Amino acid sequence: MGLLLILHLAAAVLAPLLVRWWGRQAFLVLALVPATAFGWVLAQLRTVVDGGEVLETLSWIPALDLQIALRLDALSLTFAALVTGVGALVLVYCARYFEPDDEGIGRFAGVMTAFAGSMLGLVLADDVLVLYVFWELTTVFSFLLIGGSGAKLAGRRAASQALLLTTAGGLAMLVGLLMISSASGSRLLSVIVADPGSGPVLVAGTVLVLAGAVTKSAMVPFHFWLPAAMEAPTPVSAYLHAAAMVKAGIYLVARLAPGFADVPGWRPIVLGLGVATMLIGGWRSLRQNDLKLLLAFSTVSQLGFLITMVGAGSEELAAAGLAMTVAHALSKSTLFLTIGVVDHATGVRDLRLLSGLGRRMPVLAGIGTLAAASLVGLPPFLGFVGKEAAFTALWEGGLPDRVTAVVVLVGLVLGSVFTAAYCARFLWGAFARKPELPDTAPAELEHHPGPLFLAAPAVLALAGLAAGPASPLLDHLVVRYAETLPLIAPESEHLALWHGLQPALALSAVTLLGGAAIFALRSQFMRLQQRLAVGASADEGYWNTLQGLDRIAVLVTGTTQRGSLPTYLGTILVVVLVLPGSVLLARTPWPDEWRAWDTPLQALVGAIVLLAAAMTLRIRQRLSAVLAVGITGYGLALLFVLHGAPDLALTQFLVETLSLVVFVLVLRKLPKDIGDRHRPAERTVRAVIAVCVGLVMAGVGAAALSARTATPVSADIPELALEEGHGQNVVNVILVDIRAWDTLGELSVLVVAATGVASLVFLRRRTGAVDRAGEEHTTGADPSSARRAPRSRWLSASSTLAPQRRSVVLEVATRFLFHTIVVFSLFLLFSGHNDPGGGFAGGLVAGLALVLRYLAGGRYELGEAAPIDPGLLLGAGLLFAGGTGATALLLGGQVLESAYLEADLPVLGHASLPTALFFDIGVYLIVVGLVLDILRSLGAEQDRQEDEQDPVDTAPDEVIAR
């Protein structure tokens, strides 16, 4: 099962390339992927029918008990067969639906294949977290498929609407899944359904899970996103909105029904929304003139029918619901594909403009008629079998409450009347000859559908026809799932095409006659609908809600975001005082013994830090204030030294130095002096808040140190670092081995943040061109003002600076020190596993070397020192660090676990090369890239802008000589 998911992922990645090579024929190759999965699913049919199941578990993070658990039983096999079988046929259909010169079909092919894999993973998932991941993947991919290229406003609106609604429901579902898994004590759906537990947590979690299911399956009042999504291409509508995505909610309800049908609130929600959705969807469908919208609202109606049956909580209705799910997927996907052929051939979907198409396209008309007959429930189609089973179960009292069964039966019969009516209207509108209109012909001869174009809908329509007589065979599969629910009406029978004369047959006749009557009186019925129409709609309510939220957001933002940094910071600090501070004073046990310092040097350093902090409040010049703040950071580094933590002290020294440089670069755009616009009372309040927060944080530290009762985990880390990590520098081993996952995540966040900040500075390219002396630049500088300097210069590009900006002493010092600093950074990198240093410290040292070159020679000198895009360094560093995990796997370890290559080398002797070294190299590259990004954005880019405003400062050598 996992291999099938990986196969879909690989096909999705390769799809754009295949389309570029082979054009639309690539869809035929991509169809082999879900077809292969379909074949594998069918191969497991015997095992499942015999009562077995296929399980597959992959341990992901054992320490957190996270695993990828997949399970194939009767229910998941049924849905998996639909997802893969219909998916393969839709991809075959795409090979003729799209024109050879259509743009974006490579992207479409990749997203469509990825969606098919995500939907397959959803129905196979047994772990609730894995289920949620695939659930949201289907949401994201459906958003991309509905929105298309984003060129059409209607497509963008429909995609965002579907995304917001289904994502909101998905988040509610996630909370609900966590609650029910907590109540049952397991994250496996199979265990949860077998023993769901009890209590208010279970009830609340069940309601939240149902919220996710009803939004995904377009139940009232969230039904409006599905018709709007018809802006997507027809293959998307046929697959996502008929056979796959909207079935996800049906699947989830069916999966949980055996254990949750008796939970308070389950049946009122499922049955109430199901019946209401079927009636409203059918009513709205009869008002549509666009054939796709007609089918969209009919899909909403049928989804209400399905969720009512699979969520009722009885064996007989579950069997009927599963059979109807298969019948609906086959017939509705066929009808959508049929409309795609009509639209492709004629360019028209308005049933008021089509006429006589059935005679010109008899094969297509026959396919559409077969699919509509199954949807209506005519014998011998599978739809007839499922509907008869549902009517029989409800007639016999297939619900715990007899009155509820009667109400539901009446609602379903009335909804089925609407189904017969809109199916008749569909066939009449698409294929019948209308005397008042001329016959519709294909727009161009080549648009007449060929055999391959009709193959997919034909296979699906014939499958719905063949499944009716073969329903006893389907019953063996359906019963395996239905038996997990209680049998409420023992008189109900198994799936079969004919059960003799019985009430259900009469009810079916009533639905057909009622539908025929509505169709015959369609003009009068439409006038009745117009008289009964209400002004409000769920779609308008959705957009009005969004507009209301926008207004509230503007109001709240305008009230709270006043552009005052002291106000923002003060608010945060006051919250810290009120919440953690009050708890600290009221409930925290304090240590019995207090010790101010271990050595007098600590007291001296602490006094210097406090004095520097106090000076910062009184200094009026920004640069002096920054230097005073830097003293506090250096003081903290000295405290690390006094506590015997040289590695932390080295890192703190380097970080503080680089922070000062960043502050200085930023201060160039700010006034020299700090404005004093605040009254003494305001400064007093801020001082009180600052002192109180400092005391609270000191109290938190003291309380945390005194609250330890168990042996700290750090006690075993030194020995573990030496034995498992083969390193004596405990801090470094923690970062690159013991907690390498944390470090990798922090590196990823760092790269994303650096990219985001750079994008705010550079509008067109991420970092602009590399500014080098004597080369043309895209940054706008005059190339004649920056010729490469002769080799006799101390620095290559120092001559590009104006005389008043140059410092010969700094240039000479930089020339002598730069390479030494770079070598020292490499020493820290390679020695960090056993001695103070590591990739982070080494990268900071190398970054400071670049800072020195920039300060001495300007932006062109920076280009000479590092003629590389910072983005390449950041990406290469992340690749190095992440690739370490794969290396460890190849060498027999776990992901990001240190592995070692041992060898005896001449002269050097025994050598041990850890994979953690490559992780540290990645850290080194990322830090260097980050520093270079800072210098390019806050330094070189600001210099370029200043040079454009004052070009005299970048005078060439000739101007300087004169």
C-alpha cells in the first residue's frame, strides 16, 4: 500500500516532464498508475471477502509513537476501487479532453495524479493523524485544480471558497479526532471504532468530526461550494466532485458509524442534514439551465441520500448505502464526462440552446441515458438495487425509532422524485430535439468525439448496468462491512435485483411517476419555484460573512495596531505580568535556600550588566544605546565562561558581535538621536513594567531550578554523547545528533525567514546581482564607476569608495586578517565535535570575516569576497543538513543518527568520519548565507540606493585622481 502511494507521488512529480515530452498522450501513461493500484485492490478482494484485512505499518518517530498505519478492509476496499478505477478512466479521458496546444496541462496532470494518490491514502489510513494529513492534501490539491491557472476570477473565487470551508471543517475534524482518540486511548481508527469509550469528551469530539465530514461532502448549509466549483475543468468535476473528494465525508461517516451511531447527537445531525440536503439539492437542481450546474446540485442531493444511509447506524441501511455509493460514483462521473464531451464538441452547456444532439451523437446519448437510468433507479441497474434496499430497510423499521424511520423514508422518497425529474430534464436538455430550435451540430468536424474520448464514460455506464444483475456478488463485499453494525430490521434482505412484489417496489414506482409528472409540468413547476424563491442564500451568507469579518478585522487592526512599538511591547509584557506573574506569586513553591553568586566575579559581571542596562535607558544617541545593550550580551557570555560553558560563551560572543553589526546597518536609516516625546509619567510606567518583568523572569528561573524532583535527563547526556555520538563537545553532539530533528527544523525556519526578509528588500530578484568591481550590474550602478582595481591595491574594490569613506588602516588589517579568520572558522567547524566550536560558531566567524571586508571596501568588495548568491548557500546548507539523514539510513542507522566511516590512513593514522560533520557543514553554509543575505540587503542594497541619490560618492579612479 505504501508503495502505491509512493508510485502516485513519483508520477505526480514526473507528470509535467512527461507532458512536455509526449503532450496530452502522457495522460495515458499516467493512467497506468491508478490502474495498477486498481488491479492490486481487486487482487485483495478474496482476502477481504473471506473476512480478512491487509495491514501495513511503518514506524515514523518511535519515541513519539508516531507511525504510518494503513489498513484495507471491506469499506476501504470499496472506496479504494472507486478512487483508483474512476481515476484511471478520467486520466484516459483527459488524453482527448485537452487540446495539444493547451497551456498548463503539465501542471494539471501532476496535481490530478497527486490528488488521486492523496485520496487513496485517505481511504487506506488507519491512524487518525495520517488520515488528517491525506484529508488536507485532498483539500489543497482540489484548490489547485478548481482554481486552475488563476486567470479567471470565478475560478479563483470558487477555489478559495472550497479551500476555506473544507479547511475550516478539517481543522474542526482534527480537534475532534484527537478528542475521540483520547477518549478511546488509541489513534488507530480500527481500535477507536471497536471501543470508542464514553463521556462528554467523546460526544464533543464526535460532533467536531461530523463538522469536517459535512463540509467535505457539501451538506447543508455548506453545500454551495460544490456548485461553485464547477468552474473547474470537466475531468475535475467528474473525479473530485462526483467520485472522489466529496465521497471523503461519506467514507468518514461510514467508517465511524459502527462505533459512534449511538453517540448522542450523531443520528440527529446525520439524518437531519442528509434528508435536508437531498431535498434542497434536488429542488435547486430543477432550477438550473447549465448542465454542469444541474449535475452539481444533483450531486449535492445524492450526497445527502448517501450520508443518510451510511450514517443511520443499521446493517441493512449501511449495505444499501454502500451499494448506492458505488452506483452514484459510476453514474455521476459518467454524466459529468458526458457533459464534457458535449461542451467540447459544441461549446454549449445551456440546455435551452441544445437541440437534436442525440441524433447526431447517438453513442453519447446512449451512454448518458444508461447513467441517468442508474441514478434514477431503473431496473436492472445498480442504482435500482441500492434504492430498493434502502426503501425496504426503512419500511421495515431500519432505525431504532419508528417515527424517525417514517420521516426519513418520506424525505428520501420525495428526494427520489426530484432525482427522476432532474434526470429526465438532463436527458431532454442535452439530447432531445426541440422544435423551436435548430439542431445543434459540433462546432468543428475534428471535435466530433472519437472512440478514446468516449471510452471512459462508456466503461463507467456499462459498469453501472452490469453491477445490477451482479449485485449478489457485490453483496459479499458489502455485507463484510455491514455486519459491523447492528441488524435492526431482520426482515430486510440482501442485495439482489429482484425480491418480488413488495412495498419498496411500489415506492420506486411512485418516485418515477412523480418525477415524470414534474418533468411533464416543468413550466408550471418552474413558476412555482419562482413564487416560492427566497431572497437569501447560503452562498450570499458566506460572502456577507467574509465581508463582515473583513470589516471587523479592519476595525480591530485600526484600534490596536497604532504603529507604536512601545505600546505593542508593553501589552505583551503586561500580559506576562498578569498571567504567569500571578500564578508565580500565588502557587509557586519557593526554594528554601538562596545564593546570590558562586564567585565574586559573577557579582561583578552582574553589576556591569545592570549598569549597562540602566545606561541604555538614559542614553539619547541610538548608536551609544546599541553599544550599551551589547555590553549586556557580552556580560552574559562572561557568565557562561564563569559557569564552565565555553561553547555557549563563544556562540554568545559571536552572536552579540553580529547583532551589533546588524543594528549599525539598520541605524543608518534612522535619526542619530532618540526623540523624547514622552511625558515623565509614561517613562515611569515603562520603567515599572520593565523592572517587574525582570523580577518575574528571575523568579521563574529560581522556581524552575528549585522545582526539579527527578534526575535530570542531562545527567546521562555526556556519556550518551561520547558513546553514541562519538563526541566530547556535549553541546555540539546534542545539536547534530541527539536533537538533530530540532536543529533541522530551526534551520528550515531560518532559511524561510531569511528568504522572506530578503524579498521585502529586493522587489524583482531575491538578492539582486552580485556587485563586483568592473562588471555590469542589474542594481543600477554605473559600471564605469567601479572598474577592477590593480593588484597592487590592498583590497580589490577599495578604490570604488570615495576618499572620505576609506580607511587605509582598516584595509591593511582586513588584507592580513581576512584569510586567517576564514581558516579559523573552518578550524571551529571541524573541531567542534570534540572542542568548542561547530558549524554555527564557525559560520558566524566566517560571516564576521565578510563583515570586515564589507566595512573596509564597501559593496563591491563584498562582491569580490563572496561572488555567490546567498540563496544558493542557504539552499545548499539545507540540502547538506537534510541529506545527512539519508546518509545515515544508507549506512544502517536511523534518520539523522550519526554514522561513522572508520579507516586507517597513512601518516594521519586512524580516522573516524562522522555523518554529523556533514550536518555541521550544512549549518555552516546556512549561517554564512544568512550573514551574506544581511550584508546584501541591509548593507549593499542600501549603499546602492544611496549611490543612485549621490553618485559622487562612487567616483571612479580618474575622478579620485583629479
